[in-house]
Amino acid sequence: MKDNSYFYKRAFEITPAVISWSILLIFLCATFLKPKVYALLIITFDIFWVIRVGYLTSLLSFAHHRLNKEKNKNWLSLCEKLSHPRGQKIYQAVIFPAYKEGLDILGPSLEAMKNTNYPKEKMIVVVAFEERMADSREKAKMLEARYKDYFFVYLSSFHPDNIEGEARTKGANATWAAKRLQELLDSKGINYEDVIISCFDADTCVEKEYFGCLLYHYLTVDKPQQCSYQPIPVYNNNIWHASSFARIIEISSSYFQLIDSMRLEKFVTFSSHSMSFKTLVDVGYWPVDKVSDDSLIYWKAYLYYNSDYRVVPMYITVSMDVAYGKNLLQTLVIQYRQKRRWAWGIEVFPYVILNFKDNKLIPLHKKLRKAFHILDSHVSWATYAMLLAVVSPLAMLFSNYLFKGAVIGFNLPRITGVLFSLTNITVLLWMILSLSLMPPKPKDVKFRARIKIVTQWLFMPLVMIAIGSTPALDAQTRLALGKYMAFSYTEKKRK
Amino acid sequence: MGLFVKGAIKVMVQKIRAVLFYLSVVLFLALTPVILFYSFGYKLDIDRLRIIKTGLIYLKSTPDGARVYLDTRRLNQATPVSIEGLLPGEYTVFLELEEYYPWYQKVRVESGKFTVLDNIVLFPVKPYLGKINAADVDDFYIFPNDKDYIYYIHANKTAISRVSLNPREKEAELLTGRVNLAGNIKDFSLSPDKNKILYFYGNKLDVVYLDGEKQDFFITADHKIISAFWYSDSERVVAVTDNDIRIYELSSQGRENTVKILNINDRRSRAFYDNVEDTLYFTDTQVGADGNQHRGLYRMDISKRAAPTLIDNIEQDIRYNER
């Protein structure tokens, strides 16, 4: 039986890579063995791509419009107007799992917490340090001295190293902190149902209205404990100082999050998110041995509630850091590693499928749909950019040799060129939308940076080639080969 | 009330999303076969209600914008143009552009194939004509080492002038007015420093200083000069006669330090001089071991870095062949 489960696990770990590599190999083989089949496939794919990009850009526009509309809402007063019986009772607990981040990163995050308009006597802040970091205690002491008087409870936790069954992941640290928080709530007699827990990356700076917005959604949604609450992550903390290359990657990441906020059936928690503390305890906290703790917590809850669990989008932003290096190459490496870690989210696929297998209460159509969504998002990530930026131009280069005077050889570059330029219109729209997502220009940034904010989108094809598909393909291949990834820290940098 | 509005907005957004999604699916299903058929050269014959496989012709002319006729039928597009949906067969393509000579060609179109004619040049009926200089001209030269100017000899053969090839600089520059050029000059050559011109005829070789700072001088060789070249430093002249190869030094007006570097037998030797490497390529005739005359091709390095043995080898080789 044990052998069987290992076999299934490996089979589902291999599946995404097999599908992605098969798609790429089919295209590549067809290019040289059956050029006309290749032409048929690539034109069909290009049409699919243009329509898909058009569709997603429409969703992005809707989501962006919604974000703008809800930006200036006074959420706390809306909560008061609800006169909800539990409105005054809810505590907001926040965990900041920290690793190598210094005070320059943690300080602004806590400062943003301090500046929120949520009643501070209802706020609990836990900064979760790793005990293996030598300077953890010192940092904790300095932050405690600065912030402990501002909140109902300010707590520093120190996650011990080498706990059995744990990997060195952010989830393990957050879980340790959540358990300390649980002890605190027990000691103070606070019900878990009355606590909303938010797990924020160490560099997350919330908006003033964030907790009001969160409370409003918590009080108004159906079955609030069976929901996760997902803000829109933007990377505004240091965006004016980051390189154009890093900037467009991160803005694109925000866009994908905005798009997904419109596709509720696909929407999964990502990065900084919030949920009911009771649910967190019930489902057994964040996973302690997996890298993708942010999405796995959703799947744990989804399975626990037999599919009656969802992610509620909140059109309010939380700001994080753009990861970038001293030069383009370093930025490329940092971005590649970060995106590979995100793409490692494919590790949820075997976890979800194996759990679906054992769960008889979730309807089959829901299981199939969810499995398809996971596969679709990861396989398309690993293949689309590669097909568009590498496979397609490769065949154009050998067009004369491959098609030997056939009409398709003449038409293929023209048609793919027209289809591709149609997607450039959407890039123009992305560029315009990005302007409204940007924070005000700091005084130390020169005016020409504004021009770069517009012209940076010319880098888009380069970004597609450099880190479009490769991190996802890398992550899937590692999973297929059983070379499991450990959590890799992305260095944060501020000027 | 607020909750109701929020719920209604959510439902509406999801409805719009559903409409967009299904619209995208319909668009994909409708567009894909049409674009694929078009890409592979298929066309719907409406009269006979059947699908036919066609070919195409791509035309690009210089200049662009020529009217296109296909078998006397005028098309609405101008070059560059791709004429698509053509049934297999032979077509006459005719291009017409005002003030240019027309162009036409018979083109064979095959089913599912394309023909590219992208190197069509239309020549103007009235090409641009501009007078470069004012004086009467006997002859002119554009030297490979000075393509900015055209050098010309005045009709009375006593002066050499040059004028820039840039049409905006029309002023001619008189380089020398004290020559007396013979009628049978074989060739002119500009020195690498662009300061001297040599020309030769019969057994005479003249060097004219263009800046007039030095006096021109004239060499009379013992034999008929076949070719003459500038050495890379512009201070020597390499002359190939029908008897030998000599190097003349200009500083001694060709009177001293004249080196006869090689005897040759070829009365009509062909020679080429690479004045970057200072290497002379030439032909010479020798009697071979079979007793017959053989015309060989030789290379002679006369650069400042040349090793003397190389010349010796050629001499020995020639002498051996002479025997």
C-alpha cells in the first residue's frame, strides 16, 4: 500500500513536466519533420494566444477599474454602518515571518501597521524570527522597544531549527508563530472565531484601510470562516529605484493577480493573505515541509471543508519589494530564482490529486476542474512564452528551407507577425494601466525615470525570452526528477 | 442594501466575464479555420462552391508604388504587393510607374506555391543629368584610393583638375597647369598620399606633383612600359616593362637608386600591384623542361619587410626554367 502511494505521488509529480515538455517537443519535432503540421499548430496557437491575451486584458481592465473604484473607500466607517454584532469583537492578528531581513525591511512594514486606522487595542503583531539567525534576538529587542506599546500585543517568536518533520521554510516559521499566538489567545481567553490572522511577507506594507477592508469582507461574506482573503500585491516599496527589467516583471505579477481576482474559480492565495484563525487551527496551520505555504494553506482548507472554501479578492493593495540586483545579470538571477520558487507552486498538484483520491465528499466535476486549473496555469506558464519567443522565431529563420516555396512559408511570418503585433496593443494598455499603479515619484529620483516607466515595456519580449517560461519549466523538471527545492530567500534591497 | 448592491455587482461582473469568455471561444472557433485556410493558400470558389488550392506572386520594385497589371487586369494595389488566390497557370505581370520605363515578365504560378520577384528595378525615362565641370575635358579618372573626387584632363592636355563627386561642391580645383600630355598615355595612377599622379606611354613615365611644391620629373626607361604602380610610401614607383621590373626612387628624380629587380621574358606581362602589402603579381613566360614556352603566374614581395631569399628563389626558378 505504501509503495502504491509513493508510486502515485511520483506519477503526479512527473505529470506536469511530461505535459510541458511534450508540448514543446511536439512543436520542435513538427518544425523539422512536418513543417506544415508545425505551421498549422503555431497559427492555431497564435490565434488562441491573441484571443486569450485579449480576454485576460479585458479582465485586467475590469479588475483595475474595481481597484481604482474601491481605493478611496473608508472601510472602517462602512463596517460601522453594518452594525454587525461581531464587528467590535474582531481581533486582527498579523504574523511577519522573517529570515535574513534587517530592520530596514521590517521597520517600514511595522510602521505601516502602526499607521493603519484599525483600533490598535484589537491588533496583535507577531514578528516571527528564525532562531538559527544569530542577530534575531537583537533585532527583536530593537523592534520591541520601538513598537510594543502601539498594539494590543506585540510578540516576537523564535522558531527553533531542526524540528522533526520540518523543512527550512517560511511556512514552518509562520506555523511556530501561529502556535505561540494560539497560546496567547488561550491565556487571554479570546475565541479563535474572533481573530482574523494575516500572514505577511516581511517586506509587506499595508494600506491605512487594509484591516477595515478585511473586516468588512469578513463580516459581509457568506461563511466567513470558509474563506481566505486575498489583497492585490504590488511591488511599490522600492519600484522607482529598481531596474526597468525587474519592474516590468513585478508589475506583470501584480497584473496576473488582478486577472485571477476576476476568475474566482481559479483564485488561490498568494504571498500575503488573511483568513480566520479558527480555520487555520482547524486545518493544522501552514505546511511546515513545503515551499509553497501560501497556496497550500488554501488547498488544506479546501480539502478540510470538502470544497466549500474559497478565496475572496479584496481590491486593496499591499506593497512589497521588487527583487533586483546591482546589475542586469544579478537582477536576472535574482528574478529567475524568485520566479522558480513561485513556479515551484506546482508541488501542490500531487498533494491535491492524492488528497482528492482519498476524499469522497468532493464532487468529481469539481476535482477535475480544480486539477485542470492547476495544470493549465503551470503548463501554460512553462510553455507559452517558450513557444512564442523561441520556437516560433526559430521556424521563421528556416522558413525558406522548411517550406520550399509553399504558400504557407510566405504567409506564416506575415500572419504570425500580424497576430503578434495585435498583442502589442495590449502591451500598450498594460503600460497605461501601470502608470496608475505606481506610487508617487520620490524626490531623489530623476525626471527621466518617468520616461523609463513608459519605455520599459519595450523590454517585454526580452523578459519573455529570459524568464518567461524557463523558471516554470525548471521547477517542473526538478519536481519530475525528485530534486525537491528548499525555500530560497530573495534578498530585499532598499535605497 | 450595501450587501445587495455588492452581490449584484459581483453577479454582473461574473456575467460579463462569462460573456467575454464565450465570445472568445466563438471568435477562436470562427477565426481559426478561416485563417488556416487562407495561410495554406486555399480559396473558396463561390461560383462552383468548392475549395481550391491557389498560388501567389510577391512583387517588390525599386522604387515602390508601381501600378500592377495581371494579364492586362489592373489591380487595386501598388508594389510592394502579394497577389494571392491565383489559380495555377502562366500570368503576365506588368508594372507601370509614371516617368519610369515599364517592366513585365511572364510568371508561372503553381498550386500551393509562391513566387517572389523582389528585385525589380524600374529605370527612369529621364534620369538625372547634371554637368560636373565647366572646362572642356579630354579624359577623366576616378581613382580607387580617392573616390571623393573625379580627376580630369583638360582638352588641351596641359592641365589636370579635380572636382568633388558631391553634387553640392561644384567648384573645380586646378591641380596642375604645366603638363604637356602625350596622346598615347596608357594609364594614370594616383599615389597613396593623393599628392602625385603618374602616367606612362611608350617607354616614358612622368610623375606630376599636385601641390606644385616639387618639380615634376620624367623617366625614360630602356624598354616599353607595360604597367606602373605606386609603392605604398608614395616615394617609389614600380614599373613593369617588356624586359624587366624596376623600382624608381622619386627623391633622386629616378636617376639614382633605380633597382632592376627582375628580368622577365613576357612581352605582354599582366601585372597587379597590392600596395597595402607591397606585393606584385605578374605573369612571365619561361621555357619548361619539355622545351615549350609556359606562361606562369608569380608573386613578388617587395615590401620593406621582405626577405631577399624569396626574390632569389624566383630568380633561380626563372633561371632554372630558362635553362
